[in-house]
Amino acid sequence: MAHIFIPKRWRRIPEREATPEQVYWNRRKFLAAAGATAAFELLPWPLKGAAEPLAQRNQKYKLERPVTAEESVTSYNNFIEFSDQKDAVGQLASGFKTDPWTITVFGLVGKPQTLDVKQLIRKMPMEERLYRHRCVEGWAMAVPWTGFPLAELIKSVQPKASARFVRFRSFYRPDEAPGQRKLTSYPWPFNDSLTLAEATNELAFLVTGMYGHELAIQNGAPMRLVAPWKYGFKSVKSIVGIEFLESLPTKNLTYWHDVVSHEHDFSANVDPEEVHPRWSQKTEKVLGTWQVRPTQLYNGYGEFVAHLYAKR
Ligand SMILES: Nc1nc2c(c(=O)[nH]1)N[C@H]1C(S)=C(S)[C@@H](COP(=O)(O)O)O[C@H]1N2
Ligand SMILES: [Mo]
């Protein structure tokens, strides 16, 4: 049997205090189920360094299609801070430092703060969800993301009554991100926003892992938003700022809206009937297999979000 190494710090303090509740219970479950076969797995994430905490899959969010091969999800990326060539992003992002990483929460909140991502992960209730993802360009995928509900973070910073929008901001590090040096006409940094009602919807997920391990840099490490009922560009990667606002700003509101405002409205909900000037949204192609499927209104998440919109 593997030797179990327990760091001194963990021996001195009671287990309940030493680990966040979630990790504690997951560890108990793991111990009961597997015995102490993989001692490494028993340590909470920050001590392991690489792997995610033992997040349970939330069975509420179901797919009607197979999970996309991870290899496809990490080799075909929109992340223009690095490149506007999807197959070049992975390589160009590979040396990008995502640790240490802090996220500043500011604007109309009772508790503005700067959070260390690793500490945040230990505090939040981590879970795995299988979500569909649909890019406005017409490709789609299905991914097991690990993360926690955005609503949990929002609750903890106590938005003021006047807060109505939440804006997410990505990094600006042109020395390390070649796209930010080359694509100079774009409105850096990458921003996108949700209404507070959308942001506190149960589907809005802050993601720190995929396929049972840490998030790949090209997919938005160390933490990204995933709003699966909206076109992918709303799901800001590598977030450094979360701002609570009373009204919509006219600039840096939403990245693709700023760039091509006639093509994208603010809400950017997946909609097969959307009239896109350059292509139809009626169908989508599945990454990897390139199978063609009908696009679903709200990307199939109407039961969770349709009430937010008067339209249909
Ligand atoms: N910071 C940042 N976030 C971003 C983007 C980007 O270029 N920069 N692209 C968006 C777009 S258009 C899509 S479709 C998704 C792609 O996510 P994926 O590479 O994990 O599939 O990320 C979104 N988030
Ligand atoms: Mo996209």
C-alpha cells in the first residue's frame, strides 16, 4: 500500500478546520470508497499543485450528445489575446504564467476585494458540470467543466441594490500575449458583461478545471466564465476583474459587440432564428466529428433561462 504522507500542518489542526467543508466530505467519501490507495488524492488541491479537488458531477445538467474529445477542445480555440488562428492558440499560450493569479472584484459591492484564485477555489463549492458550448461562428462542443456557481461568488461580495450589470475583464499583458501586440485595433482588454439576473442564474459557472483536471491555458486558465446559453464570446477567459455596474457602459461593454456591433446584440443568446449578416445560425457543427446538428434556442437551456427574456 502507498505510504500516506500527511504534512505536519495537517496533523496539528482538526481536520474539519483544516479543509473546506466540500473537500472534507469528498475526502471522506473517497476514503470510504477506495481505501487509501492514492494518498496524493487525499490532499486538498492547493497542496497537490496540479489536480482539481475531488469535484462531484452535478447530474442536473445533462447532455444529449457525447462529450467532445479533449484533444479537440484544447487545439481549436478562440483566444485572440494569443492569436486569431484557432489552431495556433495552444502553442502560443503554452508559456503564459497563470500562477499566482488574483481577481479584483470592484464597483457596486459591499465587499470589494482582491481574491487569490487558489484560495477562492478552496472556499467555493466545487462541482463538475457537462455543458454544451456554442460559438457564434457555428461550431459547438460539449465539455465536462469543473467550477462553482458564479452566484456563490456574487453572494459573498454583497452587491449593492443599485448593481444591475456585471462586467468581466481579461488580462492585458501584451509582452506575453502576441495577439495583443499584433491585433492593435481591438479594444483590449477583452471584456464582456451580463445582467445581474443572468449572472446569478444557476447556469452561470466560474470554471477552473476541465476533464477532471486543471483548466488548460488556451481554455482560459486559471478561471473563466461559462454561460452556456449564450454565444461563446460572452464566456470571458482568464478573468482578472469583475465589476458591478448600475448601467451599461457605452465602451468595453462586450468585446464582439464593440468590434462588430451590427452583428451582435448585448445578450447574445444562442438562437437558431437569429439573422446573422454573414451566415445562418440554424445549424451548428460539432467540433472533432463535424457532425451537423440543429441549433437550439438558448443552446437548449430554455428551462433555466427563458424566463429572463421577454422575447419568446
Ligand atoms: N479573454 C478571452 N476570452 C474569450 C475569448 C477571447 O478571445 N479572449 N474568446 C471567446 C470565444 S469567441 C469563444 S467561442 C470561447 C472559446 O472557448 P474555448 O476555446 O474554451 O472553446 O471563449 C471566449 N472567451
Ligand atoms: Mo466564439
